[in-house]
Amino acid sequence: MRAIYRCTICGAYTENSIHCGSPAKLVIDGYLRSKLSHLMTYLLRHNPKVINLLMDNEGWVGIDELVTQ
Ligand SMILES: [Zn+2]
């Protein structure tokens, strides 16, 4: 999985290390992004109760709920 960078000029998030003609700031490297993705998939798809995530009746979880857990 590719790293995510934030442009120091326009503030956009991108997978490119150069944006707006300048080096962008690394936010998360590809390895950690992949690990985080797998963790979120596990929690949301398979076992939300392990961290007491509150889902609504349609299976949605608020981003604030997910981030603070
Ligand atoms: Zn930019």
C-alpha cells in the first residue's frame, strides 16, 4: 500500500511525495497504512464489540466514535 502525504502548499492529501511542485509531508507510510486498514476492517466488519464500537441499526459507525475508540 502506498504512503499518504499532505501537500505543504495546498493542504491536499495525496499518494505522491511531490505536490504543487514541492515535497509533501509524510502523514503515514505504506506499511502502517496497510496495518491500520486491516485493523479497521476487522473492527468494522467482524468484531466491533471488542472495542465497544456503537453501530446504528444499519451498521454505520460515526467517524468520531471510531477515532476515539
Ligand atoms: Zn498541493
